[in-house]
Amino acid sequence: MKRRDFIQMLAATGMTASLPLTAFKAHAAAPDHFLVIVNAGGGWDPTSLCDPKGNLSQYLAERPDARNEGSINSIAINTETKRNPVSGMAWSDTPRINNNDATTARVDTQFQNFFTTYHDKLTVINGVDNGTNNHSSGNRATWSGNLEMGYPSLAALFAASKNPGLPMAYISNGGYDFTASLVSRARASSAGFIDRLADPNSDRYHYRNEDQSTDVYSQIKQAQSKRLARQKANETLPLRRQQLNQLFTVRQADNDLAKLSEEKAIIEALKPTNDHMNNRDQSFKRQASLVAAAFKSGVAASANISTGGFDTHGNHDNSQYQSLGDLLEGVAYLQEALEAAGIADKTTVVIGSDFGRTPYYNSGSGKDHWPVTSVMVMHPTGSGKGGNVFGASTDKFRAQTLSRTTGQPDVNGQLLTPAHVNLALRKELGIHDNTLAVRFPLNVDDFEIFS
């Protein structure tokens, strides 16, 4: 399937709303860097993940109605096995989940595997004040740096700045993905659908038999090419010849989707989605393999991967920790897929959510919306970056003013906001001073998060 057919198919199926129907095959330069946004939809709890808080009853007097005697979490901070001795990076221990030893052990292993394996390429940013506990505005703030409507997502801005002419420059599977019309957005979460687009005859063999000894589809394509060549040879008007040349180029172009499909098959042969760790969240892993294949095949520059289960207004311990564990297992698979594709050294992965959750339990043993949150950034393999924690929240999980250079608490510092995080990410990704970014300024001082 050629680009023209692919674009028309996307429009017909609702996979995109803005790809230009008149565009010809784009010969965009191969991306030199890629970006993946991982959206933990619903509002995750950093105190149960990368900004661990224990059961010290901080809210005992202030919130006498809170469960667990006003403690932030029901499990203590484990400084022996849940902290890296070099970087000081800490992560949450696991409470007893559903009164089940196997489930508790699984989640504990997911946490331990992720942080011990990837801590040295990870920057954890804690104490981010999102300024809202509303889902839509929190999601917008986290991924654009602005609470107000109209700013493109970081992934859309990146794709538009780097390679806007790619066939699927920006892949989005949910989360905040507003593009401000800077780049086309492709919905491509279904790997099977991509396979069928790449080869329309792969399932039911409409035009060929199964062993391909008779291939009418191939004969049709050959006849089309010969007819186009005859038309071109007989045409005398220059403009008509130019148009026929363009049509000939489109029909003879490389099959981008076929290459994507082939790369995905290679990645999944090396790293099967259903034979990885605990085989959790297959949807996330299928998104991950497709994104890695799209990057490898040169058809995409950025992507959103989205997963949910974090809006734990009730039954927090039994639900939130399992969702967090599955998220970390999914990101681990994404990293392995990028390694299998040979592009982990060119890919930045940013993990975040709408906001955080209250530092105490409600009457239903859940936690409600809270504006303080964290962001985790996984740097490209071999970049020499990572193993760092920037920023901090108070012992009551409140935002505090921080030094812009060290990220440590400082009464003369500033609150760390999504605008600061997005500005630092724009600089880290090398897009902060291009013309598109200038159109959407983040008017805040620099926090030296990645220095």
C-alpha cells in the first residue's frame, strides 16, 4: 500500500484527522532521535512509587477522619533494599495486596526489577506542583507545560520540529495529544490492523491463493504500472507529464507499512509480548512493539503510549500498586523492544500522569486527587545521563520551593511546575529554540534538571 492509499485509509477509518490528502510520498530524513511519552492515566500516586512516603501518621491530628491513622501510606519506607546506595534514588516498598502472597511478590518484583535495572539511565523529578487536581487540565499541564488550552503536547511539538513529513510522524494512543495543527496525528494502537494495511491480501487472499502460486494482485499492479508508463509516453503537455511523474512515483514508492510490519515481527520474535516477565498488560506491550517498529522503519518520530487504572478513589493499596507494577513492567518491555530494534541509544522516554493522589486515605481506603506529582525520564542508552533525583516534596507530600540548580529545598527558591519540566525537556531534546517552540513559549526560569 502506497502513501496515498495509506492516507486515504487513515482518513476513512478515523485514524487521523489532519493528514493532507494531497500529499505525495515524503522523502523525509531519517530521524536521529525519538521520543516516547508514557501516560499513566487517572492520576498516579508518586508516594507509592518514586517519591516514597511511609506510615508515620503525619496527618493524625490534622485529619482525624483519615484511614490508617492519617498516615501517607500503609507501608514503611525501606531504606535497605528500596534505595540505590550511589544515587540515593528510592522507590516504594509493597504492602500486602489482596491478602495474597503471590500478588504481593509479583508487584514487589516488578518494582525491584525496574529500578535496579534502569536506575542509572533514569532521572526522577519529584515535588512537581501541577496547580490542579482536574483530570483534563492536569493532563494538559503535564504534557504541554501549560494549564491553558492551545499548547501542543511535547510529543507533537517534537515530531513537528524534527520530522513532520514522516508518514506517521506522531503516533498517539491516548493521553494529551493536541497538535495545534503542527503535525499529523496517527492512531495506530492495533498492530493487526497495521499488518492488514501493509498487505491487504494477508488475511483472506482476495486476489491470490494461499501459496501465492497464483497472484492476481501482483498482475494488477504490473498492469497499472505499464498503463501509467504508456500514458506518460503519450502525453505532450508539460504539466500533465509532471502530474503523471508524481503519480508514477507514488505508485512505485517503497511500502512504508510493509517495512513497519516486518520490523514489528522481528522485534516480537526477539521479545514476545506474551512471554515477558509476568505477561501483564498486553495492550501496553503491543503498543510498545509497534512504536519501536515505527521508529526503526523510519515512519515515526514520537509516540504516546497510554495505560490506566490509577484513579484509585477506593481500595488504593490493592489497586494502585498493581497498576504501577504493570506500568513499570510495560516500560521495561518498551526498553527491551527499543534495544531489540537497535534504537535505545536514540530514544528518550518520559513517564508521567495527570497529578498525584492525596497523602492520606479516605473513608473507602482510597486516595483522592492531589496536585503534587512526579515525572520520570529515561535517557537514551549510553548517554551517560541518569541515576539522578531532582526535586523533593515535604514529609506531608506538599510542594516546596527548590533551588533551581540543585533541586534541593530552598526558602529562596521556586516551586517546580510542569512548565519548568517541559522547558527542561525541550532543551534536553534540542527543540527549545526552534521556530515552533518559540510560538508556544514557557515563560519560566530554568531549572537545571538534567545538568
